[in-house]
Amino acid sequence: MSGAKHLLFELGSEELPPKTLITLSRALLNNVRQGLDNADLSYSGIKGYATPRRLAVWVENLATAQPNKIVEKRGPAVQAAFSADGTPSKAAQGFAANCGTTVDGLERLTTDKGEWLVYRQQVEGQVTEKLIPEILRASIHALPIAKRMRWGDYTTEFVRPVHWAVLLFGDQVIETDILGLTTGKQTFGHRFHAPVALSVESADRYRDILFDPGKVIADFDERKQKIRLAAQQAAQSVGGTAHIEEDLLEEIAALNEWPVPVIGHFDPRYLELPAEVLITTMQTNQKYFPVKQADGSLSAHFITFSNIESTRPESIREGNERVITPRLSDAEFFWKQDRKLRLEDRVDALKNIVFQKTLGTLADKTHRVKQLADYIATQLDADANLAKRAAVLAKTDLLTEMVGEFPNLQGVMGRYYALADNEPAEVAEALEEQYFPKQSGSVTAASKTGQILSLAEKIDTLTGIFSAGLIPTGDKDPYALRRAALGVLRTAIERELPLNLTACVDFAIEQIEHDFDRAKTHRMVLEFIYDRLKGYCSDKGFSPDEFDAVLAVLPEEPLDFMRRLEAVKTFRQRPEAEPLAGANKRIRNILKKTEAPQDFDRNVLTELAEIELLQAAQASAKAIGPLLQQQDYTAAMNRLAQLKDTVDAFFDNVMVMTDDVELRNSRLGLLNMLSEQFLQIADISRLQS
């Protein structure tokens, strides 16, 4: 790119919070990108860098100045700018004066709305060096930092104290003030391996200088991949594979600038504990990758990463082995202590834990969920006794020592303790599956009892929290109601459950004892859930008008909704779809203006076109009846598509709003009969051409 240079900005600091490092890096990158775009500064690429001690942005081939541009100001209309003899009006003279010119210096602009006076001026673009400092300051100020801190005598604030700032355009320093620091070209490498200052002579040398001699891998993704590969290689050296979860991988990458793998070992006796306990202990407390054997079971090894190339790596290994032993010993103690009580022995203690002050305790919630689980099980023709038993035990593992120490094991420990108590296997499975799906895209409950408990728990939470007036706003959703709503929808749809959602919401509302507007809550909960369904359907490739066409008839079952939606999407590919959608829109508009009779005299219909439409409508009603019973909406829509020619002929040859009242009512009744057939599936009048 001609007239362009690379730009480098680096902000060096104390160690940044590892769990927010990548968020800060991406935000800084996006803020700088937006600032450059807003300033109309062109570039060919932009990249962010992040390590524990630095955030950086590198811009490839950044233009050295803004382009020159024509600034246009529109003045009064020509008709108002001159008198009949051509003399400029005061409005024209005032506009010209404000623009620093005369009326003769103005041009004219012709649009479809008339002719206007206009002033055009070429404005020279500013040089990049003048614009960058403010873009960077604004980008840093807009970072999503929950709690900023001050240090020393500085009045500036950041997530951690800052120590240096590099700002290079090509090989030239752009000197400015950033968070109280004067920018330069000195950076710092690894805190221990390369503690002296390093001079970055040009922006394109940044990564190379940090790597050697700086002993820093600046690219976050590159560090992640290096850690992933090194962990797998270390695991293979002891005959296993590394258990790597992305969140922990990112955290380890955010903790190390020069990651070096270390493999350790623990007492095999701890392998008698549930695998999830060991994995959570290693990952949460120690930031270790567990090692699995070929059969998927855990081995007595772990992999950690050091931020230094030690001359005595065995010391690092021994230190980590000493640290993990008491952690595993604690977990073993919790496991043994918890099993001294059965889950059912903990049920009464749920009365001592408040779920939400308006909705009562966990015991109150358990009672509501039990009633709802029974109702849903009956609706789905499932084992209600298993569903009720699972509901009774659902929250009891929250009272265990293990879940108190590791809250993310709720449900998982419920399953283990239920099995140890000789509860039915499906009940035990349901205790874990009540929390499914745990996140976007993750698996829904597989067992029938788990599906029922998951649905009951989420529907109770939704109706209860809405009844208490705690409705999510913006990005605030402390009770995770959006996730709960999507979980209900995904479970019903993806597990093909004929769940009457409307009836379930009604039943759940009736279990809530405090005073509230039940009708309003019913409406708001369903609207909230269907809003989530709209996003779900959009992700599946359905268009907004297809969704609206089905929503207009408000099916009570999410699974039924999706089947109708599939039928509408398939139908609109047919050549008959657009004319039939237009005809339905015309019918709906006619019927809005007058009340159509449900019963009408068919004998007064004598025109050929209306007789043929009546016969065709009667035949289609008879044909689609069994298809609707089977929820074969695609076949039903295909059958209704055959009405196209008779509908066209009717509108071409028949006047509906005739002066003959009896005849008009019969024709309106015929149209209503036709419209109702489509509305048994969807309102296709909402499809856009």
C-alpha cells in the first residue's frame, strides 16, 4: 500500500487478571479498529497481542494520512433563495456568509424534491500521527474493566499499574501521554529470562524481538497452541492423553509468557474418588491438566506449566506434587463425610436455605418442582413416580461438603450419592441432567426422567422469578432466565417431546403462593420464551417472516411449532407460495373489515368460479384433516398449494363485497372457510414476497 506504515502500540503493566486478559485484548483490538475506521484511516490488517504483562495492537500498512474529502453543506431551496428578478434573498446571503463565500460561489444541487443551493469545499485529511494518540486514549478508556485501580501518586486508573508504553509508526516514535506514561520504543521481555529493557526499532520487528531475546511469545493463540501441543506430548510420555478444557487452556495461556510443561504424579489411591472430583480439584485449584488412560479413566498423573525454564525442573515437579496431595486429601475427606448421610436425609434441611425471598426456600421450590414434574410426566406418558422422586432429591446435594467446596459439581455429586444410596439409576441420572444443557450448544438431558426434571426445574424458575417481578433487563440476568428458557425449548424440540408449554406455564403459575398478577405473568413468560425461540430458529436458518407466520397461530408445543415452521419453509419454495400468500393477505384484509359468518348458505353461490372454489376447499379440508392429526404439516401445505388456480379464478371473476347481503355473506363465509384451513398450520399472509 502506497503511503502506509505499520503501527505498533504496546501497554506494559503488572500481571493482568488471567480470566479477563483475552477479553481486554479483544476489546482493545475492536476499539482501535473502530477508531481507525471512524477516522477514515485505511489499513490492510490489524492484530492484537496479549501476555500476562502486556496488551498490544499491531496495524499493518496504516495510511499516513486521512484522504482529502469534499464537505458539502446544503442551503435554502433555490425557489426561496432568489426573488423573481434573481436577487439573492437574505437566507441565501446568510448561508453564503456562514460558509465564508458569496452567493456566486455557491453551487446548485438538483434532487427529486427540488433544487437547492449547496456549498462544497475540499478538506485536507489530517496526518495519522496527530490522530492516533486520541484514538488510543479513547480505546483504553472504553475497555470493559469492572474495577479500575490507582497506584502511587498517579490520578490515572487501569486494571493494573502500568509501567511502559510503546508507540511506533514505522520506525518513528509517536510521542504522547498514555495513562501517565510517555510513549517510546522500549519494551520489556520475560520478567526473569530477559529483565532488561529491549529497544523496538520498527513496528514490524515487535514479535521477533519479544521472542528472542525477550523470551516472550506475544501471540495469545500461538501460546495456546504451544501449550496444547506440549501438554499432549507430556501426557504421551506417560502413556496417556491430556484432558484439556478450553477455559483452562486460555487461563494457562494468560498466566504464562514462556510456557514450559511439567508432568507430575499423585498417590493412585485417590483414583477411587469420582473422576469429576479429581478433574475439578486439579483444574480449579491447581490449574493442572489431568491425564487420561486409553480407556478414558484417569491416571495418577497431571501436567502443569511453569513460566520459566528452570535449571532444576524436578524441583518444580516436586513442589507441585506436594501441593496437590492435601487438595486431594480434602476431596477424599468430603467424599467420605458426605456418604455418612443419605440424600433423602438432607431433604428437611432444604427448609433452611432461601431460594428467593418472595418464592421461599429450596424446600418450597422442591415442592413446586415435584408437582410440576408429576404434571409433565403425565402429559408425556412417562413414569411419574421416578419424576417425583428425582424432584424431591434434586437440590439435596447442595448441602454436601463436596458441592460446598466445588459448586460446579452440583448435580454430578447428586448422581454419585444417589447411586451410592441405591436410588434408581434413572433418578440418579436425572439429578445431574436437571442442569442440562449447561451452556449454548451443549447436550440436553438424555433420560426421560432427566428431561422431565430439567423442564420442571426451569419452568418453575422462569414463572417464579417473573412472578416476583425480577425480569431480565439488558445484559443483567442474575437467575439465568434466558438460558433456562432456551433449555426448555431445546429439550422439548431436540428430544422430540410433545410438551404443551402453555399448559405447563399455567400449571407452574398455580403452584406459586404469593400474590401477583397471574394473567400478566403467564403472558410475559410465554413472550420471553418465544423471544428465545425466535433466536433459536434464526440460528437454524429460518427467516423472520417464516417465524412470524407460525407465531401468528401460537402453537402450544415447541416441537409442533418447529414442524409447522419446517412446513412453511418448504412450502415457500413452491411456485404457488407467493400468489397464495398474496391471496391470503387479501382475504385477511377483507375479513378484518367485516365479520364473516361461520355458517353460510352454499346454495346462493352460483358463479362457476365460486362453486369451484367451494368444492376445492371442501375437498382440501377433507384431505388435510388426517395430515393435521399426524402433524404432517408439509404434506398438508402441499395439498393446500393445489388451491392456487381456483383461488386465482375466484378473485379474477367474483366480486366479494356485492350489494346483495346474503350473497356477500356467503362469499365472506367461503373466504373465511379457506383462510381457516391455512391458519390450522400458519398465517402465510405474513410471508414477504
